Amino acid sequence: MSNSEVTDEPGYGRMTRIVKLLLIVNTAFLLLKFIGGSVIWQQTLHWLGLTPTMVRQGDIWQLFTYMFLHGGFFHLLFNMFTLWMFGCEIERSWGSREFLKYYTITGVGAGILTVVLTFILPLIPKLPQIDPAIPTIGASGAIFGILVAYALMFPNRLIYIWFLFPVKAKYLVAFFAVFTLIASFRYSGGGVAHFAHLGGMVVGYLYIKADWKLASISHFLRELRYKRRLTKVTKDKQEEMDIMEQVDRVLDKINAHGMDSLTNREKKLLEKASHLLSKR
């Protein structure tokens, strides 16, 4: 992941590969609801929706599959429109593989937070509760993660609300974060994914910041290793030059007085010089 080529100018182009794939898969599952009938849909919700009690019992795949189910057309429309509007440019910047990894991590992370909160919230009676027996569905956790990524990459990009009112991306996402936080603690009800929204934003923010920080650390370590190698090469080169200067004086002594005139130190110096020359 890299933000080295990020600008505040909007990017245009064809729909990207992973965004297109996600649109198709999510739409296909919604069509199943209308084509398959209520019985098939209820079975799909039972097996693929995020039901905390079932996750606790080992149905951990629900942490992933719940992202592809939506309750209705407008639920799907909002999520997929947001994915198309913001996701394509992120995918172009990061690449399809990194984008898909981020989308999955934020969605699964939001699901994990939802399940964890079913343990924590009952300990705080004044807070709204999540019914652990009712499935939560929707890609909202991953979508809100996409919004966070967009705001971090393009903080000053203008987004037109209702195509009329320009708002900078960082302010719009901050508003969503505050609104989601308030909604999480004011409204309860099974299947309401306010906590999933919040989880996707938190996981996305931490993931990106950690990745950028690790990239900076990695760059620093590479520079440090390069400087150390350069210092060692310079030191070795200087040591070699010093040895060869001493060898010149020893050779002059041999020419003047013969080999028998050399001391043990001078003989060892010649051996060391011979070893250095053999390594070249």
C-alpha cells in the first residue's frame, strides 16, 4: 500500500476489477432474495448472516459472508454506489490485490467488533445492546473502511452532497464517524449495523496508519543498512590503502637489504596484503 502518488485531483477511468466483482456478487445475493423466495432467503440469512451466537459456536465464516447480504434494494444501492464512487480510485492507487485485502480486513474486523461487543455491552446496562441471536448483514463495515481510506488518501478532495454542496472528504468522513458513534450508543436493535460501521472505520484507520508507519520504518531501516554498508566499504577501502602503503615500504626494504632483513610484523603484513589481493 502506498500514498506516494496521491493527489487532490479526481481520478477517472473504467470501473476497476475488484469493485466490479464485488458489485456483481452483492447484487447476485440480493437477487436470490427475490427469486428464491422467503424460505431460501431465511436459510441464507441463517447460514451466512452474522449471528454472534452462531459465531461463538464455531460458524466463523459468517464474519466474512455477512458482507455480501443486504436487506433490500436501497441498502444495497447505498453501499454499492459508495463502493463504486470511492473504491475505484483507491484500487487504482493500491492495486487490486491490496484493495481486496483491505476491503476484507475492514469487513471482517467490523464483524469481529460486533461479536466482541455482545460480550461487553451486557456488562454496561445503560448502553444499547446487540441481540446476539439476530443476524447482522451488509457490506457497511467494509464500505465505511473505504470512506476512511479515501479521506486519508485524498483529505482535501471535494465531494458534492446531493451533487450540489461541496464538502472536503476529511470533513465528510469525520461527520460520518461522529454520526455513527452517536447512533451506536443511542439506538439498539438486532441487525442494526451501527457498530459494524464504526468497526469498519476503526479497523480501516488503524490498518492504514500501521501500514504507513511500517513502510516508514522499513524505509528508515533500509537507509540505515545502506549507510552501514557504505561506511564498512569505505573503512575497508581505507584500511586496504594503508596496508598497500606499508607494503610499498617493505618492498623497498627488500630491494635494499633482502628478505632476511624483514621483521615478523613485516612478514605478516606481506601475507595479509597477499590475502587481500587474492580476494579481488
